[in-house]
Amino acid sequence: MQRGRTEAFSDGVLAIIITIMVLELKVPHGSTFKDLLPTLPAFLSYVLSFIYLGIYWNNHHHMMHTVKYVRGAILWANLHLLFWLSLVPFVTAWMGENHFETQPMAIYGFILLMSGVAYNMLQRTIIKSQGEDSLLAKAVGKDIKGKLSPLLYAIGIASCWISTYIAGALYIAVALMWLIPDKRIEHEVKE
Amino acid sequence: MQRGRTEAFSDGVLAIIITIMVLELKVPHGSTFKDLLPTLPAFLSYVLSFIYLGIYWNNHHHMMHTVKYVRGAILWANLHLLFWLSLVPFVTAWMGENHFETQPMAIYGFILLMSGVAYNMLQRTIIKSQGEDSLLAKAVGKDIKGKLSPLLYAIGIASCWISTYIAGALYIAVALMWLIPDKRIEHEVKE
Amino acid sequence: MQRGRTEAFSDGVLAIIITIMVLELKVPHGSTFKDLLPTLPAFLSYVLSFIYLGIYWNNHHHMMHTVKYVRGAILWANLHLLFWLSLVPFVTAWMGENHFETQPMAIYGFILLMSGVAYNMLQRTIIKSQGEDSLLAKAVGKDIKGKLSPLLYAIGIASCWISTYIAGALYIAVALMWLIPDKRIEHEVKE
Amino acid sequence: MQRGRTEAFSDGVLAIIITIMVLELKVPHGSTFKDLLPTLPAFLSYVLSFIYLGIYWNNHHHMMHTVKYVRGAILWANLHLLFWLSLVPFVTAWMGENHFETQPMAIYGFILLMSGVAYNMLQRTIIKSQGEDSLLAKAVGKDIKGKLSPLLYAIGIASCWISTYIAGALYIAVALMWLIPDKRIEHEVKE
């Protein structure tokens, strides 16, 4: 089975996840800027989740590009990743509605953590199926980012009970870490 | 007519069905883990439906792969399948909201049954259109799973009035039956 | 510009329209079959609209197949069609919620009428762009169905004030007229 | 990385944005035409936003057609554009619900402005990546429309406090400016 439809389906699911989050931004009844203020926390959590889903789509895109045939194991590892990502709108809305309180922020971090774990599992499944001369294994290298992210999420979750600001800073830090392009990629762009 | 757009449309509909179910997970107003508890039944039914839709997408993917030209009969048999699957979010939400009570569980089973029947109808329509040397007919073989599933759903529906646990166990059993890869496929993966 | 992305975008919009209608089926609070009864009118209007959108997708699919290059005029005629179809979920929900009363049924018919008109406009735009040896013009022939449908919709709308049953029968009749395959197509299937 | 999946993902997001706006058209409870009247402002803002998103999809379509390889910078510039466009349903609903009052109309204009700016940024990113013999740079030329639009949006936003009719007229004017095909394109169509 070739990768075309798996990509199309994943694109569809990711496009819907990223877009339906906007439905959780409840339209205020008043008509002044002040009436918009209560939706600010929901908006900020929307921005963070939008960036995260953008990163996932971007990386998913690159990773699947190395796959020729999608076997059952890859297919289910992919659905497993989509499952955790599909919960992002729910935890984004909960975190936004409760103004970044301790427990919603911890759950948000937990979904990020599980998504990261699922992504790593998908990556390992693909590498295993590609055999020794794995394209993906070479591209990923030591995968420092991939190993660091779950650790930072875990620290972020734990720190929710100390200060939600630390947790928030960590969640943003991981996003930035993935946003800033690798030197190798930057190099290519400059050429 | 080639199969490209039928696949794309089916992928789109399946991706949307699998994702909008998350909109039925109502965001709780409180901000503690305890406030999440009431959404647990809805979450569990979401997980089950997510797996079912994943299985359908997976099998649909394989089945359509054997089709070269999509004739009118295949097209409508496909829309018929999508119709029943489109009702999954509704019955998932109803079952979740009512904590797996008798009648919502029976209706959930009924939609699973009708989806299974519609899938079998689509399969037969494709086989008929492929003629004697049908690729799909060979791949499907005796189709024990395909024949067993509707039977198990029917028993599941009836057992709702005896014990919803039996019904739940049967619905999960059918999902597992489809999740566990065939020996032939496993063999391929190991190679 | 080639037709690929126009098809993909139209597929996306049609897939979403057909699926979000299910979100208008409000999940009942009670847990018995009796509690489902009030959603029956909404369900019936969902079924009718699902069939209509299926027909539109099916015909759109065939029609676009004859197009090689999508020029601005075709593109906007296509968006015009999608606009009217995008209102189907709204009028479906209104008609269902009000148990097929006079004015909601008339508005439903009006949206069907406008969709039909928009489809005919798109068809004419494509034929014009293809020049004298138009593939589509030959395929469409005298287009009796295409000319009859708006007439039947208009009679249906007017008849809402006499009897909503007549209107309903006419809306269903038009759907059936499109569902029953042409003799020519049937012939192909039998081969 | 080739442009296929970036187009597919963008198509998906734009298709969903354009369609979920319809979910904000709240179905009235009454069953007469009079009951539809309160949804008229929401409907009008839906029409305007539908046209805007249609224009964006159309132009995005053309622009991406000149791209061969999607580098990181283009990818993120594209996601940035989709981010602002994803807020259109929210501001459309707010503007519609508040009957085109001053501040909702200003915010609506602000989202249009930011979308226009994001589009220009994406355009510049693509031109930069294509080098001196940029196809897009030639196609765009002096890009008078692209430069005029943000200016007109800005004037529109400011004029909300003078008269929302002026603002509305300006928002419609920009849409018309993009709808009316260039002479060059018209020429092609006439051939």
C-alpha cells in the first residue's frame, strides 16, 4: 500500500483539528472590545495549540516523505498519533476556559506528552520497517529534540503545582525549539 | 471514472467524522480533575468509535485499492456506507451521555451492524464489477470476519437487555478481531 | 490551471457539508427510544439532504472530469454552487426542527432550486469554455433532467402553501429522478 | 519537499473554514420567514466572508502553482496566513450577531488586514526563494492590488468610528477589486 491515502487522511484530520479549535472560541454577546477580553485566555491557548499542530503537520509531512509502503504497523502508529492530537481541541478549550489553572494546564501538558510519545513511536515503527539503510534514521540522527521534548513536557506537568508560569514557559520553549530550523536546513535555505 | 476522487471524498468524510466526535466531549466548567470525571463515559465511547472508524478507514483503503473504475453502483454503495458511519458521532454521544444504558447501547450496536452490512454490500458490489478474476474476492477469501461481525453485533444488541457489559464486551471483541492483523499480513511485516 | 485542486477543494467542502449536518441532530437527554422520537423529523431531513449532496457530489465528479483547464469563470461558477450547497445544513436543520412546516419547507426547496440553478450555470460555463467540440455538451445531451428539476422545485415551493406533503413528494421525486441511473449507464454496468 | 501536501493541507483548512461559518448561522426556533429575519445580519456577513475566502483560495491556488519546492520558510508563512484566515469565522459571527456595530466591524477589518499582510508575506517569501528569474514576481508585477488592499482595510477600520457604512463599503470594494478579473485574464477567457 502506498503512502498517498495515509497522507491525505492525516492531512484531513490535522486540518480539521486545527480548524475546529476556533469553534471553541465562543462569540461574546456584547459588541465592545471589552467583551472580547474574556476570550483572551481561550485565544492564547488557541495560538499555542495552532503552533503545535502546525509543527506536527510539518514534521509529519517530512517523516512520511521517507516512507514508500505503509504497512499495518505504520498505519496504526499513525492513527495512534492522530488520536492524541484529536484531543488537543478539548484540552485547549478546557485550559482556556479556566484561565490556565493548575490542573487544566497539567492535562494540556499530558496530551502534549502523549502526542510526543506517539510521534516517537511512529518514527521508530517507520525506521524499523525501512531496515538498516533507513533514510529516516539518517535524517533524524541522534534525535535530541525528540528525546528532550517528552522530558520537558514531564517537567512542565510537574511544575504546574509549583507555578503555572513555569509550565507555560516550558510548553512554549518546546514549541520554539521545534520552530527554530536546524542549522542544516537553514544552510539549504541560504543557498 | 477513476477511483481517485471517490477515495479523496471518502477520506474527507471519514476524517471529519472521526474528528467532530471530539466536539461532543463537552468541556467541563470546573477546573479540577474531578470535573473531568463526568466526561469519562463520553471519552470511553469516543475511544471505541475512534478505533472503529480507524478500522473502517484502514479496510476501506485496502478494498478501494483493488478497484480500477468506480461505476455508479460502487459509488452509491460507498455513499451508503458513509451514511451509516456518519451517524456514529450521534450514537457515540448519546451512549456516552447516558453512561452506557441499555437502549443507547443497543442503538450504538445497531449503527455498527448497519455499517458492517453496508461494508459487506460495498464489497459484494466491487467483486461483482470486477468479474470472475476478482482481486478482491481472492484477498477476502471466505471472509469469516466479515460474516462473523454482523452476527456478533446482533447478539450484542440483544444482550443489551440482559447486561450492557456483555454488549460492550462484544462490541470491543469485534474491534479487536479486526485490529489483530491476519497471519498472512504479519508474515509480510516480518520479512 | 489544472482541475486537481478545484476538485480537491470541492470534495473537501462537500465532505464537510454532508458531515456537519449530523451536528444538527441534537443528542437527546433521555436514554430511551422514546427520547429519540423528537429527533425523527431532523433525521428524515438529514437523510434527504444526504442523498441530495451525494447526487451533487456524484454529478460534480462526472462533470469536472470533462474539464482540462479551470479558468476564472469556471472557478467562480463552482464557488457559487458550493455557496448554495453550504446553506443546505442550515435549511435542513430548520425544516427538521419545525417538523416540515410550510415556510421552512419552502425555504428548503428554494435552496434546492438555487443549487440546481447554480449547477446549470456551472455546466453552461464549462460547455462555453470547451468550445464547439464540447465533451460535456455531448454527454449532457438535451439535459431534460437538468431543465425539469428547477421546474419541479418551483412547483414544490409553491405547493408548500397547499400541502407540504406534495412539496415533500416533489423534492423526493427529483432526488429519485437523479438516483435512477440513465439507461446508457445501466447498459455499461451490465456489460 | 514538493508542494502537493502543502496544497492539500491548505485546501483542507480553507474548505473547513468556509464551511464551519455556516454553523454560526443559528437555526431560529420559530417556523416563519419573520423568524429568519434576525439571522439576516449573520447571513450577510457570511456571504461577505465566503467571497473573501473564495478569493483567498483562488489566489492561493494560483500562487502555489509557481512553487516547485516548499521550504521551511514558505511552509510557515503559509501556516501564518491560515492562522489569520482561521479567525474569520469568529469575527464573522461576532459582526453578524452585533448587527455590524462599530467595534465588531473594526475587528473584522483587522482580521482582513492581517490576512492581507500575511498573504503578502507569503508572496514575498516565495519570490525570494525562487531567485531572480521568479515566475511569481513576473506574474504579480507591480502588485497594485496587493499594496492597495491593506491601505483600504486600514482606512475601513478607522472609518468604523465615523460610519460603519463607509467601512462596509470599503470591505466590499476590496472584495470586488479582487473579483473582477484582470484584463490579461479576461483576454485569455475570450480567446
